[in-house]
Amino acid sequence: MVKQYSLVKLGRGYKLSKNITLGEFASKGADGSEPTLVDPELIEKIQQMRDLLGAPVHFNSGFRTVKHNAAVGGVAGSYHTKGMAADIWFGNTFADRIPDEEAARCAEYVSFGGIGLYPGRIHVDTRPGRYRYRKPGKDYITVAGFPGYVPPAAPEPEPIVDPAPAAAVPVRVLCRCGDLIESL
């Protein structure tokens, strides 16, 4: 169920999850006079992706006011205007971001309703049902789905080699009666 938040009352730093703030998700240029709509399921799933990918999430677009949505050429009734969609990318900087395909696989893994692949970001939403697409240029290409995410295998630990082995220590082996059997 979508919730309403006030930027004026709560501030841009209000945490929607462990790593996602209201200010990141709010409509660009929002002055706080309109409520910010947020679907908690969307935020929870984006947080899951962040945890799985091990990289910060960056919002190109989260919630959009109807006015802002029209200004950026969004479709009328967009899930962004309902607080149910985000365009995101993961990484420390845009130059070293997680590849879009990997992020889309991760979005599939956490079961988003809608997943769109754009150059430089992915779209995720919590619509009912499934919708998958790629958008090269202006032509949408519907795809059946992205294979589920498989986290990268942990690197094999390097063997520990003691550069200076300890000197041999004499060992005494005793029998149960306490007699010395041998000394090594």
C-alpha cells in the first residue's frame, strides 16, 4: 500500500530504508508542497538489490509529481506518479557502475513486476503482473525476462604459508601407565 510522506515535515534525510532516503526518492525539484508517494515494497526490493549487489544505489528518478512527469516526457499514469517506480543504477560512480544487465538480473531475482533496461540505468516498478522491456533509442523491445541473479562466487581463499616455520619441538609420547614410549 502506497504511503504519503512530507518533505517539509520529515526532511530530505528521512530514511525510507537502511540506505535510501526520502530526498533521493522524491520528485526532482520538489519543494515539499505536495506529498511524496512511496510504495514500501518498491523501497524494500531496491534495498534488497543494493544488499545483493554490494553497491550504493543512485536514483535517476523515483517519485514524480504529475507536473514533473509531463516535463520529462513520462507517460500519463506512469507508475512514477504513483510512487511505485524508480529509474536507478548501482555503483560508487557512474563510470564504475554495476552493468545494467547484471542489475536487471538482480531485479528479476527480487521479483519486480516491471523491469526496463535503458542505457545507463534500469527501470523497476511494483505493478501487478510482469512486464519486461529494453529501450535502445526510441523503440521498445519486449523481452520474456532476465535470468535470475546469481551472486558472484566468493574468491577462493589463498593458502596460508608460514614464511618462517617454527623450530621442531621435542614431543614425548607416554603410555597410559605413564612410561615413556618414545621421544620424537
